[in-house]
Amino acid sequence: AQSVAQPEDQVNVAEGNPLTVKCTYSVSGNPYLFWYVQYPNRGLQFLLKYITGDNLVKGSYGFEAEFNKSQTSFHLKKPSALVSDSALYFCAVTSYDKVIFGPGTSLSVIP
Amino acid sequence: NAGVTQTPKFQVLKTGQSMTLQCAQDMNHEYMSWYRQDPGMGLRLIHYSVGAGITDQGEVPNGYNVSRSTTEDFPLRLLSAAPSQTSVYFCASSYGEGYTFGSGTRLTVV
């Protein structure tokens, strides 16, 4: 079965520290990979994507993500967290005609 | 350029009532989809469409119908609302490499 896992429901990090939000996937073929962010009472906003090429992709708001094909992972990272980064983060993977979302990880950045 | 527009933003229905959630996009995207978001369950795909006249079921299609008569519009119909359909609904459109989401419809079925 095709699936996307985000093993942590909640990630807490101190402001200024690096953050990582984890994502692993199980789909066939060569999927496209995405990260989205959702602020309270808002729709999802696109952060970054991996299609092909360099395994490290850079996106909006200083976020980046590293694609690891052997581990089927696509972890989201930021070198220095901001309080304003506190939100719900979703990993997503395309599979043929469909986009499969992970369950989401709530990120709290503590001042 | 409005992106993806969803209406209404909020709705309360009684069990058994029917209604249509509207979704329109002005980006000429072929791909459109409907998701529901429930706590702890992420986003689950209800129905999707790869172009006008073409629709298909997603992960949780029961109790919902869709149609795609134009590229721009992709309405979601609840046939007979049930409390289990209380959720936040998101419409999204895609050009193939990323999604643009609407701001959501918060539906409560009592």
C-alpha cells in the first residue's frame, strides 16, 4: 500500500535551534515529494518540492529538505527556528494521479 | 488572480440535509481535488479530477459526489449529511508539480 509517514505528531524546538521534521514514504515509481505548511484556520501553503536532481532542495521561509532515495525519506530542515515557524507541517508524495499526504507534524518553537 | 476559491467558509447542517461545497480556480489547472481534514488523520482524498468531464474516487468517497463540467469549477455534493462528515474540507488544484489550496470550508453536521 502506498503511504506517507510522519513519525512525530509533535516537535518542540527552542528558538534559534535547528529543526527537523521527518517524513518517510512508500510509493512505487519515482514520486514527486512536497512539504506544505498550515497555519491555524488557514489552507495549506506550499513550501518546497523535490522532482529530480540535487537531493537538497531549498524552499520558502529558509526551509530546506533532503531527499534520501535509499531510506525513502524527505526530511524538512531549518538551521535556525523562529517562533513564527510554529505550525502544522505536511509531507506529501505524488503517486500517479494522486497526492498522498502524511498525517502532519505540529511544530512548536519555544521562545 | 484569485487562486482557489471555496464557498462557504462555514456551514452547519442537520443530519439528512444535502448541500454543495463550491470550488473554483482561475489558473487553468487541469487537476482538482477535494480533501477532508480531521484531527490526527491528516488530509484524506475524497474525489479528484484530471480534467473537465473526468472524475475519480479517492480514499473516502462514500457520501459525496462530484462533477467537473468546466475546467474552473469542481463542486462537492453531500447527498445526505451525517455527523461523521463533520470536518474541514479543502479544495486544491494542481499544474502537476504542486498544489494550490483553497482556504477551506468548516462543516458541522448536527
